[in-house]
Amino acid sequence: MKQEIKWLIDDFVRADAKWEGDIIDLCDGKKDVLSYEWLRAYPSWLDDYLPVAITGTVSQMEYLDVLYRQGNDKASLMLKDALYLSLETDLRNAVLEYYSEEHMEAEPFAGYEAGQ
């Protein structure tokens, strides 16, 4: 996972100590930030999620920037929701994996306590 995404997840943990790493529990604003940062960190995904037919004459990255920084109209909100829903499964799995590795304490094997 790219470092930018790791830092973002770490920020989510610092902001809410009760958060357990499941992006489903994030507010819509944080889901938008995660989707935006993921697509910026993994530009090869842009062809799948922002085809040239949508972006027109600007680059996909420029379109993504405008969409997430200025896109508050109904069409932009619908597109951001659709992007998140399309990314949700992959994002959820990746975030949970990183969260589990970095922010959860491993439970000791039960057999060690019994002297095994």
C-alpha cells in the first residue's frame, strides 16, 4: 500500500480512537477523501473509473482534482458516490489489512497460557 494511504488511515485512527478500521463506519467526507487519495496514489486505476469519455479534454488527474475539490453539484455528488461504491470492496479490504497489521495488538496463542 502506498505511504499516502497509510498516513491517511493513521490520521483516521488518531481522529477517532474507537474506529476499528472498517471504512463503512467513516463519514461520507472521509470516504470521499479516501477515494480521492486512493485514485491519486494509484493513477492506473483512473482508466477504469474515469474513462476519457467522462473527463473530456483535461487529464484524468485534473478532472479528479476538480471533482473532489469543487464538485458540490448534484451530478458531481452522484459521481463521487458511484466512485466510492465501485471502490468500496477493494478499499475496505486494503484498509482493514493495513489497520490489522499496524493498529491491532495480536492476541497470544491460547496454548501459551496453558503451558503448551
